[in-house]
Amino acid sequence: MTRSFDINQFNYRSTGFGQPLVWSHGLLGCMQSEDALGIYAWHRFPKKLTLLRYDACGHGLSASSSHKSDYLWTSLANDLQQLILKVLPNQSVVLGGQSMGCGSSLFAALNQPDKVKGLILMNPPTAWELRAAQHDYYIKVAKAAKILGGKGLAKINAKHIDRMLPPWLIEAHKHSVLGMLDGLKSMKRSSLEPLFLAAAENDLPSQAPLTQLHIPCLILAWDNDANHPLSIANTLASLLPLAELHEAKNMADVDEWPSLITNFCLKLA
């Protein structure tokens, strides 16, 4: 099946010079929502490194699709590879991402391991048996999204933000945490339904190939988050041969994440 999403319809931003980090956001996120939440501190990312960020298909200011296949993580990984080829040709990169971005980054790394110098996996999503258990939930959300659209879903999520983030993070960012829903408000019914239908099918790569991925990997995770269980982060840390896991137990730990990301990239430069 021909990919219906054109790589030239990406909204992306590249800053700095040097070793590239290519960052992929999470489901329903975008560059705008990441900046609104404030925990990434991308404005402090050193200019001697290249930072390439983008809005995935159907998110933020990138074009959307009405085809479920365009939102599968394997398809998003292909998009990621095409974007790198366009913006950073002939360069080896560090791939990083949050939640959904972990999926696209891992599949891209498995596709072309010789082009990936490092991996950063922030808040890995549910996977394997836990992912399968969420299938019916995503189907229900897909039906609701077709009726409510982005604004309706954002309104509901705003009332249940405590189900999306640890309480200590909400308390620390209570004035900005709802900004993470800004990107969702503009999302269309025609793209939200297939996006969630794809979410029902999406999963991280099977475990066996991950044990052969000899790429330095930084895993950042927190507990008390059903959508990003610490158990998945621990499993990834045990499977990936060169992985190190940092668990955040409070806001002070999360505040260290930007420095951990920077230092990881600098070591690979």
C-alpha cells in the first residue's frame, strides 16, 4: 500500500550544529505541547549539537491522514527516516522520543542500526501483554474521537489530567500542565479516529530483536503512570545490551532529565 502521507508535509524545526539528536513526541503531543509543559527545556539544549524536532503525521502543524496505516509506529518510523534523509543526509544520529516516540525511534533503529549512534527512550509506553490489554480501550476512544473531535477530547482530558501524569509533576507544573493539551484541541475527527484505531494495533518491537541492538541507550521513566508503566522501562533496560535506566521519583529527578539527555548526546558526539 502506498504511503498517503507526504514527507514534505512535515512541520519540523532544526537548531544548532554538530551531533544530531532527532526527537519524536508522544501520542496527541507536538512541539507546541512539549514546550508548554516545560520539562524538556529544549531552549537550553547546547547549540554545538543539532536538535531536530517535528510534529508527527496528524499532530501539531503537520498534515494529517485519514488512513489508519499512516499512524502505525512502523509507518511513523519510516517517516522519521525520510525526514532524517531530507534534513540530515548522510549523518548518523541519536534518536529519542517520548511514549509513541519511543516506538518510532526503536523501529527506525532496528531498520538502520548503522545510522543510529544512540537511543533515548522517555516514558516508554505500554507494550506486549500490557498493550494487548488496552486494545478495547483504544477502540472505544476512537469512536469517541469521531464524535467529539480534538476540542472535546481535550476538555475531557483536562478534567482527568491526574490520570495522565504523576501527582507531583502536576503540582510542580500546575500553571502550565494543561498546555500539553493545546495540540490536541486542533486535531481533526477525520485523523483522530484512525489514529486511535492504529493505537489499538501498535506495539513495541518484539523482544528478541531488541537484544541484538547494540546501541547506547538512555531510558528515562517514572512510576504511577498506567500509560507508561515502569515495568516496561525495566524490561527494555534488561533487553537492550547497552541501556541505562534513570527512574524519576519526584520533580527534582525529572528536572535532571534535560542534563542527562544533553550529556548522553555529548558523549556520542
